[in-house]
Amino acid sequence: MRYVLIPATGELNVTGGGENAHLADVEDQNPTRVPLAPLDGLPPITGWVNSAGSPTYPLNEVGGQTLVNLGAAAGDYYGPVVITGWDEAAGTGIGINSDMSAEITAAYEAATS
């Protein structure tokens, strides 16, 4: 499964792994899903953050702003941010394709400029 990881240090990584690899990168087996706005003509995407949502993890300013740029509610997001595709029918994260990755990268670049 291909997905985007933005650790609290702020670098964008397009990475992948098995079906639930994104959960390990969120550092939580029960992460909080962050709904995102639909991308024009592309499959749905969603964000994932640590369910604790607490300052025990460092504030992820870049990851949080990237989520907001993609339609998430404004707020403080702590720890790693992961962005995957979203299968509404199955209620689960799925891999992203190149077009989705490009849109996420554009939102990330806007967050860092």
C-alpha cells in the first residue's frame, strides 16, 4: 500500500508497505481518521493521526497544515501525519496513485512555502 508520511520533523515521504503499514507510521494501532475534501476527479483520500492527539507527541505544523490544505478541520495535529486513499464502502485506508500523490505534494508544498 502506497501512502504519504509527514513526520513531525516536516519532511514529505511517499512510502509503502503491507496493508496496515500506515498504522505503524502513525505510531498507533487505533489512529484517528481525519476526513479530507474530495480531490477533483480522483479517488477519495483521508488523513491519519495518533488517536491520543496529545502534546505527548511533537506538534506537526507542516503535516497539520497539509491536512488543512486538503480540507481537514483546522487544529493542532501532533506526531506523524499519514495520508492514504479511502475506500468508503469498506471503511478502510487504501493505497494512493500517482495523481493523488501529486495533489498531496502540492498541498504539502503550499504548507511549506
